Amino acid sequence: MNEVKRPKKPLIYYYVIVLLILLLVNFLLMPWLMQRQIQEVDYGTFITMTENKEIGQVEIQAQENQILFTNQDDTVVYKTGMVDDPDLTQRLYESGAEFSGEIIEQMSPILSFLLSWVLPIAIFIGIGHYMSKKLMQRAGGANSMAFGMGKSNAKVYVKSSEGIKFSDVAGEDEAKENLTEIVDYLHNPNKYKEVGASMPKGILLVGPPGTGKTMLAKAVAGEANVPFFSMSGSEFVEMFVGMGAAKVRDLFKQAKEKAPCIVFIDEIVAIGKKRDGQLGGNDEREQTLNQLLTEMDGFEENSGVILLAATNRPESLDPALTRPGRFDRRVPVELPDLKGREEILKVHAKKIKLAPDVDFGKIARMASGASGAELANIINEAALRAVRSGRKSATQADLEESIEVVIAGYQKKNAILTDQEKKIVAYHEIGHALVAAMQSHSAPVQKITIVPRTSGALGYTMQVEEGEHYLMSKEEIENKVATLTGGRAAEEVVFGYVTTGASNDIEQATKLSRAMITRYGMSEQFDMVAMETVTNQYLGGDTSLACSAQTQAEIDRQVVALVKRQHQKARQILTDNRQKLDELAMYLYEKETITGEEFMTILNG
Ligand code: ADP
């Protein structure tokens, strides 16, 4: 049954409001209405007006101790206080004023009753009637609920000529190819029906955040020119059990009416998370999910409703949701590769003014690992930087700086490093760069800087790959670990003591070495056995161990040995090149930021 009981309206609530309005009208509005026309003047003015024969009517209210009087043509009513004045009556008589019983006519009791009691109630009933009618209309039909509870609130993007198209989504060619079929189906459903082919009911877009999943879903709707219902998974989950399920029902009801159309559920994990069967689980979420599953079974194949959903945690989805017949097609939307990044940069660069010197290829190489959203951000940061420096267009330097802003935060203007600290940071960074340069298979150094950043980094060395890398050899990873230990090694070689500056390097070096042993099968002892599995592929790549405690201890030993070996190698490289190390570090210390070319010139000089 689709009926949802109307919640009882708390009557006391209405009574209180009616009472408040009545009090307001009677104590504030009515006295104000009555007093509005009376002007208060002093007794002197009254006497002067009397003497000048400017008074029309007069009424002495002895009880209230006041006199009311009007001007000659009775248009204004004045009021003044009474003063002990025995000649008053005589003077008034002489001035020709007319003694009146009642200058301000009392409002008739019936009118006053109507105004102060009946009118507010009538207004209130009128408003109530109007509101409830409106709400009923919006909730729509027999399935509606009082005051719009259980409505889906889905945003509908009805076809529009300026909607997002596939051409706005750069890169992601595979995903676009996959979704083109959907568009074709929405245009020509008969072509598919004739052959007996049926479209998948649900398509799941999976990938890391900011890769354009939402954009792709909108693009499908834009290309197909059909209505687009968009809702986030979390919007279904309400405080009251049963509301989410009602929202799902309402969404599908609307969608079926508007078919062909696309229903997009963003962050579907919010409702589609695996039901773990534990006591005290989230009833509301489970009911919502059950309703979604039922609805998906309920609509016919080829009914013209296509369900798209996006998530970056596909592994947490309930298997019932991903089985054939429901979300049976999975479209990966991965981080863009070099070409993809370049295209995304170009798409977003159209929105800003660029100087002719911009080299998108280089920017794309520098921004390795960036998502579409980050690239869009880089372009915007560059434009902001151009405005800040009073230029009319963004230059290559703006773009390069904005990559650093996105990676490491803004330059810290007032960070005060002591001279010794600055020297240590310079040696640390040159240590990284030198170890990288002295090994084969290392990405060339692009830039070294010791300007502190808001992220907390005191300096960094940027290495940029020449092209795209899909595989890494064991030697390459080892060299990378050695490069990471290079900073600390330089401190040891030069100063003989160590600082906290290497904490991030240590973290990364450990992570890499661990992955070599537990996941990449790069250790003699464990061969090709997986000791760890990645549990959160798209969000940071968390891992969980799958081995005995002894093995775990052995893994730890091997990780330590591996890092130690590379650390020793880095120290050796720096000791062997001590003179270059000093020369480069002093140069960096002076200039604070140097380019890869400057670095190479001094190194090879
Ligand atoms: P997701 O849903 O995957 O988290 P969105 O679709 O919301 O990501 O993307 C966020 C923003 O990033 C978009 O508005 C767009 O500006 C930018 N973006 C992401 N991917 C792309 C892409 N492939 N092409 C162009 N812009 C993109």
C-alpha cells in the first residue's frame, strides 16, 4: 500500500496563534487606530487658538482631566490637559466655540467587535485554507502527504539548449563511449526493441571524487534532450523512518510520468551501503534501500527511465543493488591521463583570458594525478592570480604557480625561518634533487623552492615525468625511496644532526616500501603473495592486512631493511658529490627558488 497516514495536526498550536493575533489586534492595533487622528498640544496653544477664534467644537472631559477641541473646519482634533481656569467657559463662549458632547465619535460596538474579533479569525482561516490547498497541490494526488513530507525534492533539469554536452566533458573517452549508447537508446528506443535488446536499468558511475561523474550524467541528459531528475543519496535519508522510502516512491512516480527521462542519484552509498544485518542497524536507510530495489524491479525494461548513480566507494555497495537487472552496468570514471588532463585544461581555459605563452602540455605534465575538478581549480587560481597582479590575462607562470597552490597551499608571507633553518631546508631540498639526478629512471627536477607554504611545507622539490607512466619497475620504486630519503641524508652528511623536516618523506617512503613487499610481490621471501588488499580504491587507497602476526612482523623487518638500504645509498651519493651539494644548496639559499635548468647547469658545470 502506498498510503501514508496523515500526521495529526497539533491543534493547540493553531489556538495559540489565533489567540496571539487577537491580542495583537486588540491591544496594539485598535488603540493605535483610535488615537491616530488626535494631536496633543499644550494649554497655551489652546488659549491662543481660543482667543483667535480658531476653535470649532470643544469637549471638556473632566473625568479624564483633558479637553478635546477641533479647528474651525473640524478637520483636526486636538487634545490638551486641563488647568484650573475658572474663566475658561466664558472665554470659550466668547470665541464662538460650539460645545459638543462627543467630538470623537465612539466606534459603534458592533463595528468594533467585528474589527477586533471576527476579522482576524476570518483572515486566519483564509490563510490556512490557502496554504493547505497549495501544499496538497504540491504533494500531488492520492499518494501525497501532509505538508509535503515524503516528497522527493528531486531537482528536475528539463531539456535545455545550453545544458551540458559530452563535448564539455574532456577526456573520459571510454566513459563517454559507454554512455553514448544510452543517449542513442533514448533517441531511438524502437531500434533496440526490434532486436529484443534491453537497456540496463541502472548504470553506476564509479571513480575518485572530482573526475566528472555528475557532469557525465548531466551530459547524458543534455545530449538525449530528456528531463533529468537529480538527487543526492543523503537527501533520501530522513529523521523519520519511512520518509526516505516514500521519497523514493515519489521520485519514481514522477520519473515514470516524465519518461523517457534520466534519474541521477549522486553518492548512492548513502542509501545503498551494504546491509550488515547487525542489530540496531540503520532502519531508515535499509527501508529506503529496500524501496529502491523494489522500484527498480517494478519498472519495466525499456520503459524509458534510465537510472544513473555515482559513487566513489563501489565496494561498499549492497550486492543486491549491483546484481544484474538493477545497476548492472558499471562505468569507470578514472583520474585523467596526460592527454585527458591537457584536454580538461583546455576546456576550462576557454572561460578565462590566456597569454599566448601558455603550454598546456607542460602544465598537464606538472599536474600529474590531478582530477578534473582540481584542474578546473588550477585554471581558476591562475586567473585570480593574474587579476591580483593587475594583468589582463593569465600567463604560464600563473598556471605553474597555481599548481603549487593547489598542491602545497599559498606562499606564507610572514613565516620567519632563522638563517640556520633556511640553510637546513636548502640542503634538504637539494639532497632530494641531487639523489634523484644521480640515479637513472628518476623524473627530471622541474623546480626547487624553499619558500614556506601554507600547507606547512618549508620547501619542496618538484619532479615532472616526461610522459605518462603506467608501470613502475622495482628499481624505479627503489630509486624513488632513495630520493625521498635524500633530504634527511643531506642533513646528516652536512650538519651531523637530523630535524623534523623529513616527516612527510618518511611517511611516503614507508608507504612505497610496504606496497612493494605486501602488494607488488617485489620481495624474495613472499614471492607473489598478497599480504595486503586495497579496501578503498578511490579514496586514499586504504589497505587492510591479510596475514598472520608472524608474517606481519617479518614484513615490518623487511620494510625497515629496504628503507635503510636506500637511505644508505642516498647518503653515499651525497657524500660522493659533497662539493656539488654545497654549491647547489648555497645557490638555492640565495635565490630561494630555482628551476630545473639552473639546477642541471650547476650540476653539470
Ligand atoms: P564528481 O561527481 O566525479 O565528484 P563532478 O562531476 O562534480 O565530479 O566534477 C566537478 C567539477 O570538476 C566539474 O564541475 C567540472 O568543472 C570539473 N571536471 C571534472 N571532470 C571534468 C572533465 N572530465 N572535463 C571537464 N571538467 C571536469
